[in-house]
Amino acid sequence: MASVIGKRVGGRTYYYLAKTERVNGKPRITSQRYLGTAEDIAAGLDGAAGSPDGTWHLAFGDVAAVWSTLERLQVRAAIDEALGARSVPIGTYLALAVLHRATAPGTDLAQWWAESAASRFVRPRVPAAAVHDDEFWRATRRLTRPQLERVEDAVAARVRAHVGEPILLAVDVPNFATYAESETAAASPAGLSTVVTRDGAIPLASAVYRREGAVPFGVAADRLAGRVSGPVTLVFETGQHAQLDLDDGRHFVGAVPLGDHPELLARPASARRPVEPGRFAGVTALDTHATVSGAVRRVILTHSAKLHAAQARGFAQALSSATRQLDGLALALAAGTNRRPRDQVLTEIARITRVRWVDRVVPTRLTGTRPAELRLEWRVDEKARSRLDEEYFGKQLLVTDHDWPVADVITAYRARYHLDSTFRQLNGPFVAATAPRRHWTEHRIAVHSLVSVLATAVTHVMRQEADRAGLDLSVRELLDLLSRIGETVLRYPSTGGRPRTRRLLTCRDEVQQKLFDLFDLGAYAP
């Protein structure tokens, strides 16, 4: 049964629409909806509200989804427990920094807070003055490197409890971030060694390093393995296998140069088999053995239709650019006014044809000895171009000591690509200090790295959950879809007190509604 009840507060009566039901034989109020004062109700009945006289838009979907995940993982509590009792709520500051980095990287913290709905649902309420870059750095300035590691380990423990005991991979990301004091200042590149889950590429432990004097990847992986207490598989890129001892007892999954195994590249497409089309659409693989680093090992030759198409497009653009440059050079030489010696012209030809396999399909011939007599001839070898398309495009050659299914080997190897993509999204091409007085000290880089890694962990947990719900999305696609669920605030004219407002969420398509339900955004809706 529904009824209207009034509550007297501060000399004024506020009305509610109450729903009453019998509970254990006794009438109880089970829900109530605020209606306002008598004047508000009268204005609504009379239609006095009319049309809104102003609106503004707040970021909601991505902010609420990331915050929901942070709360489910109990990130704030994990951080505060790791650091012990402190006068400043570091857990809240770091959680808000992670939320900001995941949803609006590169923007001013205070501006983001003002333009998002987070201030409405983050509890306990955080004053706007506290959500500021200066306040964040002031709150974190005394955190030591061991404390930052404890924070990361504490959050990793919550992630592992959430996703189950995962298979662990050690991955090197050499292009993690590039720091500069401004957009025009000299850059300082940094890499990241990290241990991630095989399923989802969720970071659990990490160590940032400067390019100069960096420890070898294998050494860094061993140090990180001690923090995660479990067997770790090394994942390496083409060329790194020469720096690693593949017979030292550590598990590995990595790539080796295609050119080292022409006999495998020549195998027909019919020798490859589809790899779990539900997970890897358009991917086929040949599971075999070959000699790598002096021993016969398991190798998997993969072919991706998507990668093939991307490489073919890139090669076509490179070939078009190279042929235009060769045409221009040939015409300049034919004019007979060249003064450069033969060696310099040969160097120029090599520079033009060195990109993206162009030198494999464009044979050149430079005739003459004296500068004015030099002439250039070139052509596109269509047979070589066809061989390149058939034997190289779309292919990768993986080596491993695991007996995992092919799909799991590919998943492990692709972990770095997922990380690299997310870090590029969170850090941009480089991270610039927001004002000349802010310098990228080792401490600031360590704090920034922790926030980036935690933001990656949270968004990768979200991506994994979406994938298990049948939505194959990258982190960028996931957050983009969520960000389109905005909150619109309608302001109506005052009826004697403060202007009244109404909040609405933007319409959602089928996928957005599925994400809305998956991340329980209704709990944060206005």
C-alpha cells in the first residue's frame, strides 16, 4: 500500500511517497520516494517547472565502471592496510589517481573531478579542494620505494583472490613511458618489467627502469618472481632470445626471426590449422619442431588474417613512397647535374629501399662512375612481391618449452601487446610535467608508474570480465563504449528556494546495456 507521509525538519515539512507491506505480520515501510516540500509538489502539479533553463554533462559510464571495479577489489582498503594507520588517506588518493588515469589520462585532475559524476558517488565524500595535482603529490611525497612495492603487492593479492590463482608471465615493455619536463624538453625514456596473468595480462608486480644501465630482462624477471611466489614464464620478443639462456630451466614463450627458418615459411597454407575461431578469428597455426639456439624445440608458425592485411597495407604505402623517391632520384641523375659521388648516391638508394621489405622487391642498378654520369634503373619484382605476401605477411614464429594448447601459447605471447596498447593509452606518447616547477624525480616516476600499473590492472580485470561475458573488446574499446554513457543534469527555475535539478543518463545500445549490468552501474545511477 502506498501513502504520503511528512517529516518535520528545521521547521519545514518534507513529504515522501511511502510503500508499506506486512513483514512478519506487522506493517512496515519497505521503500520511500522523496517528493519535496508542499511548494515543490504544487509547482509540479501546476506544471510550473516548465522547461529546464540550463543543462550540463558529466562523465559517468567509464568513471562508475572503473570505480565499481576498484571497490569490488577493495583497492582502497588494501592500500591503507599495506601502509598502516596514517593521517592522510593514501588509499583514497591513489584510488582516485587510478580512476583519473584510467578514464581521463592527460587531463588536469581538478578539472576532471569537476566534469565527472564521481563526486556524487565516491564515499566518504571527498572535497573538491582535495582533488588536485598539488594535493596528490603532497599526500604521496613521503612514500618510499618499499612502501610502493607493498602497495602493489597488496592490490595484487586482491586481484589474485578475485580472478583465481593465475598462470604467471614475465613481460618486458621497453616503451612504457617517456618523461619530459614539458612538451619541448629533452625526453627521458623508461621501460617496465612486469609479471602479469596469462589470462587477461593483468599486472601483479612491476619494476620501472631507465634505458641506461638497465639490468637484463632475465635478471629483472627473477627479482619479480620472488614477489609473486609462483612459477613464472618468460615472454620475449624477436631478438631477445639471443640474450637468454633457453636451457637454464625457466619456462619461456617467445618469438624468433622468421628469416631464420625459411623452410617453415615455405610450407603451404594447407599445413596450418585454425586456432579456436571463437578466441582467435582468422588465425591458423602449424605446431612443429625446429632448431632454435642450438637445440630442437617446439615452434608454432602462426598466421593472422588481420595482421596480414595490416602488413600488406603498410607495405603498399612504403612501396609507394619508395618508388616516388626512386623516380625523383632517377630523374635528378638523368639531368646530368649531380655532384654527389657514387658512394653517397648508393647510400641514398639504400636509405630509400631499407624500409618494410622494400629492398626485397625493388632491385636497383646504378651505372656510371663520375657524378654527372650516374644513372639509376629500378623496377618492382612482382614475383618477389608475391613471395613476400605469401611467405611473410601475417606470420609469426613462436618458440616454447610448454606443452600448452596452441591457443594458450598465443595468448601468452600477446600479453605484451595488450600491455603496450594500454600503457600507450594511459601515458600518451610521453608524460610531460604540468608546470616548470614539477620535475620528474625518481620518486615521482615511481609513483606515476605505480598509478599506471594499477590502472592497467583494474582495466584489464574489466576487460577479462567483459570477455567472459561474451564481449571481445580491447581496453580502449571497452572504456570508449562506457564513456558514451553520460550523465546529463537538467536545472529548472527556482520556485522560491534553490534551483531544482534532475539527472538523467544517456540512452544505451545493447552492448552498453550489457556493460551497464555487468559492472552494476545502476548502483551509481542518479
